[in-house]
Amino acid sequence: MKKAAALLVLTMTVAFAGCGSTPQADGTSAESNADLEAGTEVSEAQDSEGEDVLADGVLTVGTNAEFPPFEYVGDDGEPDGFDIALIKAIGDKLGVEVEVENMEFDSLVASIGSKIDVAIAGMTVTDERKNMVDFSDSYYEAVQYVLVPMETGIAAAEDLAGKTIGAQLGTTGDIMIEDFEGATAKQYNKAVDAVNDLIGGRLDAVIVDKNPALVFADKFSDQIQYMDFSFEPEDYAIALPKGDTALADAVNGALAELKSDGTFDELVSQYIEN
Ligand code: GLN
């Protein structure tokens, strides 16, 4: 398992070396690594740089399984959903086992490099997060929706001014609330708890990503509805340790393969369009 992973990384390093690679930290270039003939020498070199998180054969992945259909707790009590299936398929391509850690959304980014190797959680690429982590190629386009009660005076984004608005702590929906003048932000560890407060009349609105918004609006269709105010589109990507280009190349390579072999589209129809 370990060897297979190292060889795959080697193959990808070679593949990427051909299209203009970046110099390595120790001053050697990826091209000179590619020139080495024995795979073991290369994997030792990578180990000594402390970069090869795949070398132990396990990719530890953080998520927050409170974001259907991307991640939720399945009937067996284990995290399931589009993101979980996607990262497992990436693990298969890379020849490593995927172990999923369910944690608070707000601690995912800070845990990369210690508790977890990478995070997949319907996470939007933002400049602020890019100060702490790198992102894979984007795999899904999203947008924030607004959930409101059936009886509401909110019909446009401007109407959110002065309102009490709920969101999951640390999400792009949460960060957006300050854009609405005089609005009061209420933060929750789980979006569904915000939805419960909306139903209970303790909030005027909840801001949450489109696909979970559709799931919640469908689940509580007698009490709440969703609104699309055409906010800025967002891109979901996998959060990766900063500066680990070998891992980023491996993950992006696997993602590209899953897109071209049809697996990605199958997962979209199984988990999202279903
Ligand atoms: N896309 C949003 C963000 O990245 C929400 C993600 C989530 O709640 N899992 O902040």
C-alpha cells in the first residue's frame, strides 16, 4: 500500500515535471528527482522533506457531517454524502485508505497538518482561508440561499437589514451577515439548529449554502421556504496543507481522472441531483 502510494506520487511528479514544475525546497528540481531511477530513493527523499502524507497508506480527512447532501451522518452512524464518496474515490485512485474525522466546521482549517491531513466539507475557497491552507482544484459551484418562514416580510436582500439572522459559525453565510446593516448575527455549530430557531420564531432568516438550504426547505416545507437573492457564486474545494505541492498534484490528478472517467458525474446524480 505504502509503496503503491509512493509510486503514484512519483508517477505524478514525473507527469507534472513535463509541464513545467516548481523547484524543490532543497534546491533540486522535480526534473532531477524524476531522473532518479529507483522508486525507493525518491520516496526516501520525499519522506525526508516530511511532505508525503500518503506514505503511511492512510489519508485522514476532516469533515463536518451536518451539511446535506455533501456530508451527513448516515444510517450506520458514519459520515456519508457526496464529499465523503468523492474523497473515498480519490483515496482509491491514490491507493490509500481514507479515514474520516467528524469535527466542528470552524476547527477544520486549523486542524490541517495536525489532527487531519486534508478537509472536505463543502468548503468555499476564500482569500482568508488561503492564508492558512491551500485548496485543490474546485469541484462544485455553490451560492448562499436565505431560508425564511412561510410568513415573512423578506423579499429581497435589502430586507435583511436590521434582521436577526442565523448561520453556522465560521461559514461564508455567517461572514456575510455583517454586510446587512443593523443585522444581528446568531451563530450555531450546526445549520440545522439555526433552522430549528427559525421555525421556532427566534430568527428572521438563516443564510446557508444552496444545496443544504434546499434539503432543509424540503424537510420542513410546511414551515420554511428558501430564497435566492443571486449572491456571488462560491467554489468548493478540498483544503490541503499549505505548500504540499506533491499532495495537491496527486489530489488534483485523481480528481481530474474521476471527472474524465464519469465517476464524478455519477456521484453528482446519486447524491446531489437525486
Ligand atoms: N460553503 C460554506 C463555507 O465554506 C459552508 C460550508 C459548511 O457549512 N460545511 O463556509
